[in-house]
Amino acid sequence: MRIFESFHRPARLAALGILALSATFGHAATRPAPQDDFMPYVQLAPFVINGQKLTISIHARTKKDRRYAEVFAEEVVKVVTEAVTKETGKGLVIIGKKGEPHPTLVFQKFLALARDGKLDPAVAARAPELSGMLDHWQDGIGDGKTIRIESDGDGDDLEFEKIVTALPLPLEGLGAKLYQLAWGEGFNDAMVETRLRALHAGDLEGNLLARFDWVFYLPPRGALEDALDDIIADALKKEKMGFFARTAVKGVLLFVKPMIRKAIEGLRQGVMFDTVVRARTPYTREEVATLTSAYLEVLMPDHEHKNQTTGTEHERAVRAIRARVQELAKKTPAPPEVTEPATPEDTK
């Protein structure tokens, strides 16, 4: 089962094509940032939910970025604590900086070098681990190359590749290590490639981020709006029509923009929900997918209208997830009763 495969029809989000390697990696900062400069940007978030202080930290380089990440993460972890588990663990949310490449570009560079035989064989042998992480992330979104946005039985497809830089993802295992490596090279394309080519197996051991139970990458502020604006601009460029016709098309696109924004934002929250629940509960991936789907269904644009539900979005999400938790509990067989072995005295 895919993580989000049971999306509500109003905004079924199909596949995520991993970005082309030749994208805007080179737009990143050219001045290296030493690895040991990473942790000073990590601060414990002021999350207190139902009287319990959570040990979730935010890595941000400006006050505005930190506040944005706190607002985004707080709502998701509130849903997790109220509907699934209070044990959110020691987590880290990293908000990217404008101009830095999306982590998938770093991962794709590693995989391309491995395929071309340009990495140390022992290092290249780790490629399947990274591919598996990316596959799980990609399969969680879907298996195509578009995003379907629907309303009242009508809808349209968007090229998902144009929105991917606005999507978050968990940083796990080798992925976390490669992100740390790219950070240490200031995300400079040429320097990162040189570093990858020089890696030995021992260089991949140890991970600055391993001290956390889970690590979540959140794209920079404005990444979603920038992507949506680019989609609208591209659509207008492709249309061979007069001024008034183009104005009408632009009006329609701007009208549906809030619906698209809500659908994508729901997906972003769903990815974080999946990350925390998968890391902090004994549920299988399929069971976590079930819970995530319940959450996403509530977050879709016209859920409230079609389902005639009451309460805030947060309250509806908690109710929906708790219902799935109860369903999973009923399907889980009770553990066998443990009996003590008979003693000689018992047989007399």
C-alpha cells in the first residue's frame, strides 16, 4: 500500500518524479559552510502540548525561517500526540535556505556517479540504500508524473516535477549523511561532486543527525508560492491567444490557486505526519499509510463541504485518525497468553 494512495478524490495527488539531475543545483551558495557550523543553528522549539514539553528542535538561519518552521511543525505534531502517540521523540526540522538545492538533487548526483562507476566501489555499494529511501518517498506520493486537482467532479493535471522543490522529505540513513556532507561544502555543485568522488566507505560512518529519532527537511519559505507562480506563468506562455483570452485564463488559474495551495500544503503536512509516526510507533509501513491517508483526506480542499463535517480542521483530523487507530487495534490479534512452566510441586 502506498502511503497516500487512498487520497480523497477532490485532490488526488499522483506521482512524484525525482527531479532531473541538471536542475538548479548550481544556484546554491558558492561559499563553503563548515560542517561544525550546523549545530549552532539548532534550537529547541517551544512546543508544549497538553502540558507536555516536546523535544523537537528547529534548524533555521533566520528568525522568520524559524517561526515559519515552528508554525508548520506544531500543528502536525499536535495531531500526532492527540491521535496516535504522545511519544514524538527527539526530532529535528530543518528548514532550507532560499537558493540551496533540494536534497533530492544531492541524492541523485550520488546515484548518477555510482551508476557511472565514478565512486569508490564500497561507497557505490550503498546506492541501493539511498534508492530505497527515495522509492519509499516517491511511492508515498504516487506513481505517475502529475498532480490531480479536482473540485465538484472537474479537475486538471499539473506537472508534479514543477512542484517538487516545494515538497519536504525525511532525512534518513545515508540520505542524512549526504545532506550533512553537502552542507559542509556549502552546497556548491562542483565541490560536492569532488567530495563524493573522493569518499571512502569509512567516510560514510557516523552521522551528525543520528542523535535525533527523526529528521525532517522542510523547503524554504516561499518555495510553494514560487512554484505555483511558475506554473501559472508557464501556462500563459504556452497559450497562443490574444490579450483578453489570456487574461481570462490567468483569472481561472488564479481562482484555482488557493485550492492547489491547500492540496499541496496538505501533502506537505502528511509527509511530516508519516515521518514522525513511522519513527515513533510500532506500526508497519502499510498501517502508517492508513493513518496518513485518514489525515490527508481531511486536509483536502473540499473535504468539509462534501462530508458535511463539524469542528475545526484539526478536530476533524484527530477524529478521523483516532477512528483508523481503533480499526487497526481491532485487526491486531491479541498476544498469546504467557503461562509459567509447571514445577514439580504443581504435578503432585
